[in-house]
Amino acid sequence: MKDFKEKLSRVPDLPGSYQMKNKEGNIIYVGKAKNLKKRLKSYFTGRATGKTAMLVEDIDDFEYIVTSTELESLILEITLIKKYDPKYNILLKDDKSYPYIELSDEKYPRLRVVRNINRRRKKGTFFGPYPNVTAARKTVNMLNRIYPLRKCEHLKKEVCLYYHIHECLGYCEKKVDEDTISKMKEEILAFFKGDGEKVLASLRRQMLAASDALQFEKARELKEMIEDVEITLRKQKIDLNRNANFDLFTYEQKENYVAIVIFFIREGLLFGRHQELIRTLDSIEDDLTQYIIQFYEKNSLLPKEILVPEIVDCKLLEDYLNVKVHIPQKGVLKHLLDLAKENAQMVLKEELEKTEKDSERKEKALKELATQLDLPSISRIESFDNSHLFGTFYVGGMVVYQDFEPRKNEYRKFKIDASCNDDLEAMKEVLYRRYFKALMEDLPLPDLIVLDGGKAQMHVCEEVLSALHLKIPYVGLKKDSRHRTSALIRQDLKEVPLSSKSDLFLYLARIQEEVHRYAITYHRTIKQKGNLASLLELAPGIGEVRRKQLLKRFGSLKRMKEASLLELQEVLGEELGKNFQAYLKELE
């Protein structure tokens, strides 16, 4: 470790944000402090342990920015974390935002599961969040069966199947009484506020009717729905005022590990619980504050109020989030905080042994990989794969792993030029687009590129990186006769055998399987959904102008498939028309 004594002597006793850098000049940690001098000195005096020791070993330099207030330092810290994505800052494992249930504010309302609600244009009434997306979908499906709300995105010209099975009132054709719609909305709102009697009564009526009609399978399904509703309502009951709407955070810590538990209370009901085990590096006060901010940036809706344990600076968090934050001191809310604390203790106990063992294996595998490749260290890995349809119409996928943990919010899909008809050409396009964009937008670069292929793919990677003047290490993965990974191929083309029993093999195989799954799922999704815009983009020789001409002439994929060759050639010309017709046949 370098001696920072002289540099530390010049650090002021003021609030601000500090940035730790490694030998390559990359920012590996961002923090904030009320007193920069005291906080920075704490890293280089005394004995660091766990993840903190790993950070200190990696530090080659540090910088700091003085701010006038602690709130400014918090804002700066969060901004820099977003920009640089430092490897040692805490990360939320669940990259997806939680789903909510929306009752839309339209003339003919819809009930549906939604995400990213802060980006939605239309306003509605939202219920949630739902940590269990399956539970949210089951609830929506059940209520949509009971209440015949609108199901389609846009009103159609004629009634559809939902009308005929009595799950829609045929809003596109029929005149629906406003009082009927208002009554349905009132009963749905009552259900989400804990009054499920009308929903249960409707389900019981349907169950008896099905039983009388000897439809025993349907009657049993309805009976199971009734039991689900009764269990859900019973689980939600807690001794709180119906107007209570808040999220409650608490934690339990042991060394560098922190279990965080969140209770979601809506209309006095417990909507759900989130739990997560993270590794902390800085003070638990700062890391918990940072965690709460990240959580709401990923999960959209802020509640009316946030309850936190005593260690959190309520005023600071309140100023940043612009929502009421307080520490419960007594009564039912203090009891609820204690209950959440007990949950956190159980989470920590259950997960700690498993996580510590897994972390040790990952650290050991990363060191082994770095040693085999003559690299100082490896943390961020990016891996690529392509998928195609009958040797044409390629798409690409990129997955990102940090310390062998997937970073799913950083995965990327690539639509490859329709003229591409070769694996190596597809790989070349994907790599070039990825790292050209990384250079232009100053995105984080990986410590290692893992290619799902051998020497040919490695030559392509070398060509792309050389053209962009980038020096990123890369490896290939060689497969045996059974199509199983058997060796690493280094940049000097030497092969490093991999034992199928080793941890390194296990983690590399996981990356390989994940990138393959990601690319092929993207291709299947495009085909299965029949997404017209996506399918046209994959068609050979069809650019934006041609797509618009096809859409204007035919309007749908079905009509394009039904069109004669002559009709297609009238829009596309003789040769392109033949190719497009062949493409459409391959999609069937």
C-alpha cells in the first residue's frame, strides 16, 4: 500500500465526497463524509478486514471534492456512483423494479401489472409494490375474471373473445352504463384496502353455479381462488390505521455483512416484504442511506412516509427524497420495527454461512483466473454470443458479471444488420458497436472479455479492439467433442485445461450458459411474439423506407404473408420481393 501521509495532511476537515482509484486510474469506490480528513485517514490507519481490506489493497490514489453541506456531499456521492459504477460500492442484487397493479384512469379502465410507473404517461391508481410478481399476476387475473373491465390496449372495431367469455362488457361496440363501471372500481378499491367480502361472495356464487352445472374442475379452481384470497387477506392483517401508508427499513449486521429487510404497508395492510444480504464497506449509516436511495431509484414510487432505525440521518434522507422520514420510538410502529428486526436477524443467520462460502469460492476462482491469464486482478467480465434463424437473421447478446455475480440491468441486446449471414461477421459487429459506444459515452470497460468460441472468434475480437485502440484482455472458451467447455484459450493462443470439478470451471460455465440463454431467448421472443417492427428489422435488405412502404401497403404481418409474390415485388422490386417472401416462409 502506498504511503498517503503527506497527501492526507492536506485534506480539509470539511464535508465532501471522496473517490478511490486503482493503478489504472479507474474509480473503484465513492464515499461521502462529514469530515473528509477523518474518514480518509480511517482507511490507511489501523487494520482493515474483509472487503475493506480488499479495497485498501486496490487503492493507488484518491481524490476528493469539498461541499458546503452534507446534503450536497450525498447528492454528489450518488451522482458519481451512477456515473462510474464503482466495483466496491454496494449493489442491489435485484436489478428489476418491483411490479405494481394499476387501475387505469381511463373512460373504460383496465387492471394490469406494470413496472417503471414513474415513466408512464397515463395516470392511474397504483397498488403495491409486489415483491412476488406471480402473486400480483394471480390477483389481476382473478379480479379480471370477476370484473369485466376492458382488456385490450386500444379499443377494437368489434367485440373479441373476452366479451364472449363474459370477461369484458364489449366497450368497443356496446354502450356501458357509467354507474356499472363506477361500482366495479369501488369494489376493486375496497378489495385492495382489505375488504374482500364482495370479491369472495362473487367467487362463491360462481363456484356454486359451476358445481350445479357439474363443472367440477372449474368449481375446484374457484375454490382454490377463494382459499388464496382468504389466506392473502389474513396474512395482510396487522393492527394499524387504514390510512397508514409507509415503507419500513431495518437491518442486522455482522462484520462486513448486512441483512436488510423492508416491510411495505399500504392502507394499513402488509403488502409484502423484501429482504437482501449485502456486503458493507463504509459505515453502516452511510451504506444504509445509500441503499435506501438506490432502492427507490429502481422501484419508482415513494410511499407517503419511510420508517428507519436510529442510525439513519432522517433529515438528510428526507431532504434528498423529499418525503417524510422518521424513527418510531414507541407503540405499534416500534413493535413493527422490532418485528422487522427479528426478520433481519433470521435472514442474516440463514444466508450468512451460504454467502460467505460462495464469496470465498468466487474470490478464489477470480484469483485463479487472473493468475492463469497473467493479470493483476479481474472483477468485471463481459461475455458475448449470437443467435440466428437458419443461419441468417442474427441477433447478439451481452451479459455482464461483477465478481462472478450477474449484473442483469447491464445486459444488452443487439439487432444485427440483416445482410449478415456469418457467425464471425455477427460477432465483429456486436463487439465493435459495444466498445465504440463505450468509448463515445465513457462507459465502464471490462477487466476481461469472455468469448463463447475458439481462435476464430479471438482473431475477430483482436481486430475490433485494435481498430478502436483498446487494450482489454480477452479469452476464448474451447469445447470438447461433447460440446462441453474443456479449456481456456489465452490471448497468446495457449490452452489452459479446465477441470470440470473446479470452481473456475463452474463460474465460467454459468456465464457461458447465461449469455447463450440470453441471446437465444431474445431471438425466440421476437419470433414468438411476432412483433412486426422487430421482424421487419431482421428481414434482409429491408431498411426504414421499405418498412414504411410495406406497412402502408399491407398493414400487418398476416397480410404480408398472404400477399402474392407480384404484390410484394410491386413494393420491393423483383429480387428483394423474392428474398422477403422466402424470409416470411421461414417465420412460419
